[in-house]
Amino acid sequence: MLSVLAAVILWQTASEQGWSFILNFENVPTPLVVGNEFVAQLATSDFYTHVLVSLRRIAISYVLAAFLGILCGILMGRFRIMEDILSVYIEILRPIPAVAWIPLAILMLPTEESSIIFITFLGAFFPIVINTVAGVEQTPPLLLRAARSLGASNTAILRHVILPGALPSIVTGLSIGMGVSWFSLLAGEIISGQYGIGYFTWTAYTLVEYPRIIIGMLVIGALGTFSTMLVRKGAGPLLRWQSKEGHRA
């Protein structure tokens, strides 16, 4: 909290005095102006509509990305033929930024809503796949041989050996995927959306409403942080077996 307070004080000082060294604060509204505008936005129904629409898009695309990403990651990590088939597409498509997908998504999909969800899905999908593959491939061969020597089936090995060992990497991918999905969502909303917090922020920019720009940015940051925290907290019970040794004090 002290670091946040220090940042707000620095922001207030820079805006009041119009600092223009490296960063130009002459047109940046003060925290008080932004706070007053935020209170005004909270009294309107449109603001909540923008937030809820973005949350709905994130929920749909992220659930799909998590399911398909973990499934593809497990298949690629366990079967060489699946890795040979899928890794080529993933490595080619993964570097393409979300903005570059927008024209093709609009052409391929029937509605703007589905195109935004598709772009958001791609943002979350690739980090989840890559981290799942890494987690599955890092399973010690000694554990696999020990499980087979005890008569464990392939299904039992996957459930009791591979997945528990890969979970830390999978959770990391889920956390990264959530952050990237917000970035992708905002790119889609800015270009082709009619609602959403990204559309809200971009509209404020086009109308030169500086306080609303900062409100949109802060809300995006808060929603992204909160959703990532939910992912980590939700995965916490699955990682209780991990040793606490090596964690920072």
C-alpha cells in the first residue's frame, strides 16, 4: 500500500507542476480529477455494461483456451506424433500479434462478438499449451518406470504421476494466459467492439477525455490482476503437495 500511495503522490506532483522531463505530464489529469470522474462513471449504467461485457468475453474465451490448451499440451507432451503435427502450427501462429488476427477473424467469423472471443482465445491458448507441454515433458523417467513396474496403466500414470508433476507449469501457463487474454481482448474491442472496457478506453481517447482514459487503464489493470489472482488461488488446493522449501520469506 505504501508503494501505491507513493506512486499517487508522485503522479499528483507531476501533474500539478506539469513535469515534461522524458515523460510529459502537462495534459495528464491529477488523481483527484480522475477520482471524481470515476465516481461519476460509477453512477452510470453504461460503465457497468462495458465491464460486464469484457468479463463475459474473457470467461468464455479463457475457459475454451484452458480446456483445449491443456488437452493439446498433454497430447503433445505424451505422444511424439502429436507434437510433430501440432508444434509446427503453434510455432508459426504463436508470434502473430492479436491485432494482426482481427481482419481475418472478422472475415472468417459471422459476428464481431465471435471474432473478439476468438482473438481473446488465441491470446490465452498459446501460453497454456507451451507451459503444459513443458510440464509434461519434465516428468522424471524414473517415476514413469517405477509406476509401470508396479503395474500402473497409462491412464493411472497420467492421472497420478504426470499431471501432478506438470501442475506447477500448467498453473504458470494459466496465469500467463489470463494476462495475455486481457491484452488480446482489448485489441479486439478497440478495433471491432461496440462495448467493453477496451472500447470505453479507446472512445475516451478519440474524444480527448483524458480522465476516462486513465480510468479505463486502471480498471483493466485491476480486472487483469484480480482474474489472475483467482486463477492462482483456484489452483492452490491442487498444489498443496508441493514443499514450502525455497519460497521467499
